[in-house]
Amino acid sequence: MLASRAHLAKQAAAMLVRQPACLMHHGGDWGNWGNTNVAVVFSGCGWWDGTDIHEAAYTMYHLSRNGARFQIFAPNQQQMHVMDHMKMQPSSSDNRNMMIESARFSHGQGMMQMNDLSKLDVSSFDAVIFPGGHGIVKNLSTFSKDGKDCKLNNDVERIIKDFHRARKPIGLSSMAPLLACRVLPNLEVTMGYERDESSRWGRWPNTTMVQAVKSMGARHNTREPYEAYVDEKNKTQKKSRTVMSQKHTLNGGECKSRLREAGCQGDGMHVN
């Protein structure tokens, strides 16, 4: 087990960007993803009402660490509600814009680094990544209200379909696979475990979503929280639950090899 994890660690880390304003890796080896452009889609800032901070930070870290370029996008729209993350309940007196909230991830360069999701053009990017968080089910879709019959944000639906049509990889973390399952047929995904009792991490919060994506026509593959699954036919890569109490599972170690399987090669991204 240790040997296999060490092997995965050596293959490690996902793609992309070399944006000096938000670098977490200065100088030295930039990796071999310098010709790759990735769009990262956020839905706000915060686990309960937007994009999870851990997943966002680790996505950007590994993209930057491997030397590719990325741009951050979010809908220029109001989020469903604002959550008090201590009380875990909505704050009735507050209303926030997803794009403005997502700019919190931009290291003080909000207007330079944040982009309106409606402007995302598939022809300018080699891949798209959707980190998780409850913004997936509240802001990018209506899943929190409508379940399996949910509707997606118009731009989210357009982007997923455009990348799929162009045979370009789509990365989906935590809850995000349900977005693709809702608008693409016959996907193979993972959202971790299918039943609470299967989880050695305690209560597994994605089980309801697993049943929903199966009812949407997707095939679910059980995986550990630190594992990814690649649907090679559809060029989609999914990571199961990443933010239980074990934050160290957010190491990205599996992502690089998985993205290669999905069509990403060393000198950029090549789609068969």
C-alpha cells in the first residue's frame, strides 16, 4: 500500500498555471504543463454556500506548481444565500455576488484574475475544472431544491457541453460530477461511497447524490476519498469527496496520472 501510494505521489499533481500574482511556487522547475490553459470554475467562497476553500486552493496550487496557465471564472450573479459557517444556517440579512466572492481566491488581483463565466470560450482552453462545495448544488445548479430533476446555470450547461463536444477534459471534484451527469448521457463517475456504512471516514455525505446521478443515467464507481476516476470515453475526470476531516487527502497525487489517461500529455494537453 505504501509503495503504491509512493508511486502515485511520484506521478503526482494536476495541471496548470503560471500566474505571477498568485504563485505558490517561485522559481525552479515549473513542471511540463506550460503549454496548457485551464479554466477553473468557482461558485463563491465557502464550503456551505460556494466553492470549498480547500479544494479551490489545492486546485490552484497544483496547477501553478506544474507550470500551466489557468483563469478563474464564476457567474456574475447573486448566490442562493449566504451561510453563517459557524452556526451552519443561512444569514437572512446578507446577499452576495458569486463573482465578487470568488475573487477572494485571487490573491488581491480580483479584477485582473476574475472572469465572468458567460465569457468562457472553450476554444481558448484545453480543460475545465469544477472544484466542489455546496455552491455546486445551490448556485451552479438547483439540486439543493430539485434533486435529480435539477436545472443547471445556463453557462455551466453550455460550458460542459462545449468541452465534451470538443473532446477536452473536464475535471469534477466532490459534488461537481452531478453537473455533468445532468446534461451528458451515459457518464461513468465516482462520488466516493454509495452507502454510509461503506465509509471508514464516518457518515458519507454524498450518498444521496450518488443515487441521484444513477437516476440521471450515470454509472457510479465506488472509490476512496483520495482516488480519482477517469471516464476515458467522455474525457471526464472525477475526484470523490475531498474535504472530510482528513485534509491531507487533498494532495492531488492521483490527478496527474488520471489526467494523462484522460488525454493530457506532458507538453500540454492532447485529446485523441
